[in-house]
Amino acid sequence: MGIELFILLGVLFIAALGGTYVAFKQEENKMKKYEEEGDTVEDELRRSHEYESSSLKSNVPLQLVIYGVTIVISLIVFAIYVF
């Protein structure tokens, strides 16, 4: 049972990293698009304000779900292993 626990936790860890990478790539693609369009100070300021409000609505909940699911499953597997 011990090796299965480590394998499952490893898979969960990789899944959490994958989800984080996807969120990072989305933001990176936005930045590339902005660089290609050309930036002005006014555009950067507007985007900064938009990002402050939208990131709390999209990125933070996504990260909470990814890590919340990972932690819950890890605790369940640990409880199964202990009992």
C-alpha cells in the first residue's frame, strides 16, 4: 500500500503543477499579444486596473480549486493509508 500512496501523490502533484502551468501560459499569451499590438502608458494603466479586478475573479479561484482538490485527495489517501 505504501508505494501506491506515493504514486498517487506524485500524480496529484504533477496534475497541480500542470494546472498552474496552464494558468501561467494564459497570462503569458496575453502579455505577448499586448507586446505585439504596441503599448502606451495609458493602455498599460488600463490593463493594470483590469487585471487587478479580473485576476481575483478568474485566476485565484482556479488556483484554489486546483490546490484544494489536490489537498483533499491527498488527505483522503493518507487517511486510507493510516487506517
